[in-house]
Amino acid sequence: MSSDSERGAPVYTRINMLTLASLGPAGPRSTPPGAASNTRHADRTKIRVLLTVPHLVPTASPYREMMAIVKYLPRDQFALTVCALRPAGVPEAIAQFEPFGVDVVVARFRPTTVSLRGVASALFDQRQLRNLGPVDVQHSLDFTSSPFEGLCARALGRRYLYTQRNLNEDGHERLLKMKIGLSQSVLAISKVTEALVRSLAPRATPVDTISPGFDFDEVAAVMTERPAAPPVILSVGHLQRRKRVEDAIKAVAIVRRTVPGAQLWILGRTYDQAYKAELVALGEQLGMGDAVQFLGVREDVIALMQNASALLHCSESEAFGWSVLEAMAAGLPVVAYESGGPSELIEHGTTGFLAKIGDVDGCSRHLVSLLSDHPLAQRISRAAGAKARSDYTARAFAEQHAAIYRRVAARAAARNAVGVA
């Protein structure tokens, strides 16, 4: 995710997009009143959707979810504007969005710092969002438990909904409960996140589960043969303690007793430098040497998956498991802990293997089976790929969102017709 220091970079716009005056030390300034007129979205026969996201960086969530909506939301029925909290990735996004008739704006729809100045800056940027004009549905893909955006959207008379994308590990339950209460509808990305929302939501709040979908147009033909040596096991995810990357290192160390050349490649952003230092020390302690590689953030994750032997996912808390779905889409066999989302994605023994949280020995046994039994690995690969293509596509993801948007907009129109707020 981008840092607040990136706000000093220029924001790129097009003439028919919402123009930002400039960027100052405090962040993007609001568009002057009247400057946000948007002829592209002047057609009032379409449902006008404002989609808010924390950033536009393609290597971090929720980029794939956002792009699925951008690409596959029916353009003859919806007028879509994407609002990013930070300017990172804007130039690339403009090029991506233009063919789909989607506009881009950068504005702080919530504070980016916990301070009075942060709140004041976000309130100032609300003028920019107000200048967008009428909005039928404001849908947030933001990840925090903050109810700020919902409060502002409701103050503007907009129908607000959001997607629960995590298990509120770093959030506040009371704030999340307020956020849910402000929402016309809550979209959960898995059954486990739906259960979290329902435990906090008022009984009348609609809650729908829409699992993220993979865009298979981005994937080359899955390899039917994987390199025999050296076998590479991937661990994909941010370096955070709840991801239990140490368990992956321990499991591969055990695997190497049977498969001496096995390597572990660890992909993801480092959020905890002390934790990474502990992981490096653990690899040295276990005599792994160069068999453990920290590759950081990569843009070629799918290509790496198509040439690896297995994915090992040891997170103890997982709302969905994007890397698990990516691996399934790429035909890469997965071994994962039974932690929320992965348990919903994987059918044990058919589309992958599951182990109890902390069962390092179980993970290593499953990995050895995949590395030593080629027919088994191929069967798992084909079944996982078929499951992903059947149940988790980007197009279906967008179509389900379109149905929710129609429902929320229709409910608003019906209430307006009888004078109900």
C-alpha cells in the first residue's frame, strides 16, 4: 500500500475526468466548485456508482476486485467513477479505465491520519465528492473499520454500502458496528466474513456474500508440466505475524529431508522488519541457506506460480485468500491451513490440501506427496483450475455487484416516490 509521503507526486487527469487543482503538502486539494461537471456521466438513465478504494496500486488488494467491476459492470446500465484515497497508481489507472468509460478522482473520503488535521483534511475533500453531483450508490472497498465515509455519504443523501474484506484484525469492533449500521447493504467476501458482519449487524441490514473472482483473460495457458528440479514452493502474502511464515520455513526444512533440493520463495511486502529478521535467522538456524529466498513485492506472481511446484499458505487468520485463488487459477497445487477463506476455497484431497493451524508436520507431508507423486499433483492442479473457472470469475463477481447496485438503487427510488427518507 502506498504511504502518505506519495501525496507530493502529481495527479494525472483527462479533460473529461474530474480535475484536481494541485497537490500540496497536506495532500490533494479539492476541485473548485463547478469544475467537476462530467458530461460522460450526464445520462440520468444509468445508475451512478461511486466506487471508493484506498489506492490504485496493481500489486495490492483491492486492485483485482476494483478492476473486475471496472471491466465487467454493464456500461449500458451504469456510470462508474472510482475515487482513490491516495494518488499512487493514478497514471496507470487512467490508461486502464479509459476504454471502459470510467472516471478517476483522488480525494480523502476518510482521514489518512489519526489527528484533527487528518479529519479536517478529509472533511475539506468532501466538497470534491459533493461536486461529483448525484450519486445513486456509494460503494466502499476500503479496508478500515472507520465509519467516517459512511457518515459523510449519508449526510450527502447517498445510498452507502461497503465490502467487508477482512476479519477486522487491526480494527475496532465498536467502530465497525457503526459502519455496518450506516450501510444500506454489506457485501462479505466469504462465509467467515459474513458471520463476522452478522454478529454485529442490526437484524434488518442486508448482508450478501460475493467472493472475489479471478480474471482468466490475464492468465496464459496453464502449464501441464512443471520443472522437476529444483522444486520451488511459494509463500505469497505480506510479512505479518498472523501469516505464520515461520511455519512455512519449518515445513520446507522438513520437506528437504526427503526432497533435498526443495526451495521456499517468499513473496510479499514487509510490514514488520523485526519479524523478517526473525524469519531470516530461523532459516539460518535450520540450515536452509539459499533455499529460502525473500523476493518482496512482485508483479509476475502468476508467472511464478505457473512455474512453481506448490503454494504453502500458513496464515492463521484469513478472510478469503487471494493467493490461494491465484494459485488455483494458475493450476498450482495448494497446501493451506484451515483458516476461514482457504477452507471455503479448497476441498481437501480434491482441489488442494488442508492442515490444522500449527500442524507443520502435516503441511510437510502434503508437500512431499505433491512433489513425489506427479499424477497426484496433476490431478489436484486440474481440479483446482476447474473449480476456480467455475465458481470464481471476475465477470460473475461484477454481475453480482450489478444486481446489488440495482437493488439498492431501486429501493432508493421506491422510497423517494413515497417521500420516505
